[in-house]
Amino acid sequence: MSATVERSAPRTVVVHGGALDDWLAERRRLGQDGRDEVWAGVYHVVPHAHSSHGRLAHRLSIALAGCAAERGLFPMGEFTFGTGDRDYRVPDMGWTSTPLEEATLYVPSVEVVVEFESPGDETWAKVPFYFERGAGEAWVITPQTSSVQVLTGPDSAVERSGLLGVSTDEVAAVLGWR
């Protein structure tokens, strides 16, 4: 069974001026760059998510811990998805079949990647990157509309995760939306 894939348009902000390097250095110094991403060499400043995203991610991770463990999947909170410092994204959470070393900075691939969509963010622009890097599923969870989409390709949505064995309705219920 397939579902509709909803998308929001990515928002791009262009900064001009000689102070850009200083501004980025100050973001780094203050620890404000933890969610920033690099897309094929282009730096993307990503604002911190709404506090509800962390709460929802925590709830989802706890609720799916048993079925993930049964399938040999290890949970991850925010992580750097990519293979190097010139092209990576920072999804909200995911599950991998490979136990990672504590010092792993770049995670080359995962089975399931999860994005909690915010109004005007670049969630949908990141989805193809995840599949190009071998993700089996990308989940887009939109708190503003209480919707859950499980994608098996950039334009292919299903009603049930084949990797974690839960339906979109079950995930919505775990998040308190049903």
C-alpha cells in the first residue's frame, strides 16, 4: 500500500559580506553550529529544533526499543550522516545495524533515518541524500499536522515500516496523536 508524499519547499538564506567567516567562527565558539550541515561543499546554517522534537524523538526511541533490538538495530539521536566534512546532514534520529565506535563522527549509512519537519526547513531537500547514501527508510514526522510518513525512496511512501515493523498509525499513537 502506498501513501501520499507531502513536501514543503526548502528555504534558502544567502548572506553577503566580509563578516561571514567571523560570524561562522563565533557560532562555532558558542557551540551554535552543532546542527549545521554541508551540502556538496555549501554550508547550511540550521537553527536548533523546537524543544518538542527532542521530546518526540525520545518517546519514539523508547517505544520502538524492543522491536528495534529484535531486528538488530541500534538507536541514535542526532548524528552526522555522511562520509566527510564536505557533504553531510544532521538528521534528528535513526537506527543502524552497525554498532558504532564512540569516536565515530561521520556515519556513512543507516537503515532508518528520522526527520522531524519544521515549517520552512529543508527536510524534504535532505531525503534524496539519505537514499543516495543507502538508507533503507526515511521517516518524515511533521508535528504541526500530526503526520508520519515512511519513505522507501525519495518519492515512495508506505503505510508500514518494513525495517521496524510498525505502521504510520502506530507511530502516530506512540507520539500521542491518535
